Amino acid sequence: MAATISHDLAWTVTKGHSATLVKRANGVQFSRDPLNLKNLYSRKNEGSIANKAIGIVAGENGSIKLLVKKADKQHQPAKLINETSFSSAKGSRKLYSAVVNSTAKRNYRPDLRQDAVARASAIRKAAKPVKASPASKLRGAKALKAAEASASA
């Protein structure tokens, strides 16, 4: 039988020295942990320390992956994280409701559901191509000068 340590002890030992920790000059500490929805390095948000954690990451071809940490598989690292993919063809509202429903039926951290939907929304928005804005029309004296310059050239 494998011995496990408490999560509070694990946080105390790794606090300030984790591989996922990113320190900034102004004293703010961020996290690169995929199970950390807010990317803030704290005991509450750090998914590698928590019993139950939720993560949203970008997948291939615009898809989104939902990562759920299983509380009963702490001693089996290969089976610890359950991964569910949502294709980019799925509508945004259906994606958000699927994220909420998949975390609600497992009763996983209701305080993180809103953050999970916000993270999925940000990933979906970042995956969309940026449209080129049309050239703005000049008005008044600038338009007259530009028209004269182009006519004389």
C-alpha cells in the first residue's frame, strides 16, 4: 500500500519552490499548472496540490480539453487525470454548458465552474482568426489633402 502525504504538507514543502511557479518583479506569483484555472500560485488554485481540480487547455484544431483530477487515483499518476475533448465545431453555449454539466455531475469544486467557463471562453476567443479592419475614411481637410495628393501623383 502506497503512503501518501496530506495536501497541506505538500503545499508547505513545495510552496515557493515548485516547477510551475513563475515569479514576476512586482511580487506577483503565477502558475503554469494546467489544472490551475486562474494561473495564480496559491494553495486554493494550485491543481497539483488539491484533491480535486479542474483544468481547461487548448487542443488541436481549435478544440478544447477539459482536465479533471480524480480524487481516488492519487497513488496512480497515469490514471490521475481524466481528459475530455470538445471539438471546435460545437457551439459556444453548448461548450459552456457541457463544461458545467461534466463538472457538476461529478460534484467537482463548484467554486471553479465559473472560472472554467471563463477559461474556455478565453481559449475559444483566442482561437478565432482576427479580421482585418477596413481602412478608415478621412474626413474634412485631411481628406481633401489626401485626394489632391493622390490626383497629382
